[in-house]
Amino acid sequence: MIVRTRFAPSPTGFLHIGGARTALFSWAFAKKHGGTFILRIEDTDVARSTPEAVQAILDGMQWLGLDYDEGPFYQMQRMDRYKQVIQTMLDAGSAYYCYSSKEELDALREQQMANKKKPRYEGKWRPEAGKVLPAVPKDVPPVIRFKNPQDGVVAWDDMVKGRIEISNSELDDLIIARADGTPTYNFCVVVDDSDMGITQVIRGDDHVNNTPRQINLLKALAEIDSTIIVPQYAHLSMILGNDGQKLSKRHGAVSVMQYDEDGYLPEAVINYLARLGWSHGDEEVFSKQQFAEWFDLDHITPSAAQFNTEKLNWLNNHYIKAANLEVLAKDITQRLGRMGIAIATQPAIKEAIALYRDRANTLNELAQSIAYFYSKPQIDEVAKEKHITADILPVLNTLATQLVSIDWTVEAIHAAIEYAVTSNALKFPKVAMPLRVMLTGGAQSPSIDAVMAILGKDEVLARMNMTLN
């Protein structure tokens, strides 16, 4: 059997981190087994689905590099197919018209709850041998219900959670088409999975309650068409924040594209998502391709995974340090542009990036760190008062004079600073710290001689003179 998996988001919002992990695991399972990965947009919730949300899903998939082999398929474009299958089920007797009004059902629900019973449809219009159905009312447009089995259990061996069994007596007759004729979610999913030959359904465990209904629907369709199979199911546990609470925006439950805006590399996000609830020994850092080779469902933990921003930052720093400088330069140039900073030909941005990238957890941090190379920095007044003291000003003035005539290399700059230090019986930080403040705006930077070499002689002297004169 050829493996066929799918990712089937609803375009009622952005592609969030939980959905992205589901997409990644479904993608990896298909790639591992030489199968097919399908993207399906479940857009039947017309009131909440938007073109912007559809585009956000497509953009997120592209940014993460989760290439799909088929799709995207849109459920709203398959309405005729759903209606055809519903008619087939009506003809076969596995579905029926239900004329119970909303008022009837609401009253029934209230009565059942008052009697401390589980609210459920009682089967008034369900056809049975020897049963006489009520007269069809003229003023009630019918829904169509699935004739769910009433005896036995529906069971499956979940590829993550293990054996799950649900008594059919717990399930009432599911509405598969509303009164206006539009099919319902669970029905559309079943027809899609059947038509698309899905062999493994990998999704969040918020769908566990849907699975028994979908299995029963698939079995009913299989009685009509023997080629239909029931896929295997794997339900992934939810992702929690560091505090053990449900993932929210403060933890990271934001659009996948927000991670791009916040300065994360897609390789880092993919690597991090892969480790949320799955492991391969002690391996922490690996590529998307390596993940696809290693991936299996046996090593997914059934317990909830916890989102850890510090771990994501650590991974992102790793990938920033390993990234191609040309690629980083293009990205950082765009981020600086969004900050209102235009990049001139000098200083060379690749040199500035190389100097700072080991320190940056995000691309935004990296852009902010090197901004002073291209825009006069705002001087930190506290650092200025602490380090640019009256006793050091003569030393700095002498150093500025000496810098005018030296070759502009890291070695020559370092030698000039070292001479200023030793000839005045000072320690190196006594000169380096005020230089940092004057040139970068603050007291933190990489080696000041390397910073000065990249800034260029004219800019260094101009910034020094702004403070000294």
C-alpha cells in the first residue's frame, strides 16, 4: 500500500505552531515511506473562512518548506461530490431524513439534562424494521442523519495513543447534511479521506472524539464501495506552554509567519517542531531531510509537549551561526530597511554580520546589533557618564590623533590602542570601554578593534570627535 497522508487545516485563522507540527509530522511520514503528502483546505465554515487565512496557510507552508505533492484541494469546490455520496447513502439506507425541529431538539436536550442524561438525538425519525414513522411535517426542512450502529463498539489501534474503544451506544445519529443541504464537517472529512486514498490520518488529539464517528461513516461507505479503506489514525497530544497551561500567544501560539517577522529561521522552527513530542535518541540538531529519514510514530510521546522559547532561541542561534553569509546579508538588509536604516556600500554588511552573529538569538537581534554601523547610535548616557570621564579624555584625544596616520587594519588599530594603554599605565578596558560608548552607543560590543576596522577610519574619527570636541 502506498502511503498517503494529508494536512487539512480550516482557514478560520492563521497557521499556528500546533498546526505546523501536525503538517510537519504528516509530511515526514509520507517522505519516510516514499508516499504522497496532500494539502486540503477545509473551508466549509463559510462564515469564518477567509481568503486571507487561506493565504496565511499557504505562506506558512511555503516558508517552512513543507512541499505538498497534491493540492491544495478546497472542500467548497467538492460540494457536488458530497451531495452525490449523501444520495448514495440515502439509497442504501445508511442515511435518512430527520424532520425534528430545532424547538423539539432543544426541548429534548433540556429534558435529558434535567434527568441527568447525556444529551443526544433519540432517533424519532430513524427508520427501523416494523417502525411506523410520524407524518412528514410540511413546514420543517429536514436534515440528513447517518444511521450509526447502535450495538457493539467502534475501535482502532491509535498509532500514538494505543487501543481506543468507544461504545456505539455513546454515539447518536450524526447530522451529515444541514437543512439547507450543506454537508457537515465530519462527513466531508470522511468523503475526502476516502476519495483521496488517505492511509494514515495524523492530527491533533482534539479530533479523538470525531474519529469513532468517522470510522463508522467509512465502514458504511465501504459496504457500498468495497475499495474504500479505513485509514490508520495517529492523534498527537497538545502543546503546552512552559507553565503547563494551554498554549497561548504569550507562549508562542501565534502565526507561523510571526516567527519569520520575529527573526527566526525556518530551519530552526522546523528542527524545534520536530522535537516537540518526538525524539531520536539524544539528537537535538538535525535538518528537515534528516528528520524525514528518522521519523516514526513509535517515538512520539502520548503526553503533552511543552513549548520552550529558550530552546527555540538556542536552535535559532545555531542556525544563524551556520547560515550562508550572502543569505543572511540579504535578510538583514531587509530588516534594517524596515527599521528605516538604509545600507550603504560601506561598511560591508557581511563583515558586520560575521562579527555579531554568534551573539544573536534572532535575526532581529542581529539587525539591531549592527544598526550602529549604518546609523549614528543614540549614546547611552549612563554608560557615557561611567566610562568617558575627565581623566580619560586626554588619552582619547591623543589616540584620535594617532589613528589618523595608521594603516586601517585590526592589527594596527589594536597596536594604537595598546600603546595608549601602556604609555599611560592603564588597563585595556579603561580605553576600550569609552571607545565602545562613543562608537556603538553602549558598553557592550565585540572586540573594539574589529568594530573600528569595519566602521572605517573616517567614521571612527567623526564619532570620536563628536564626543571629544
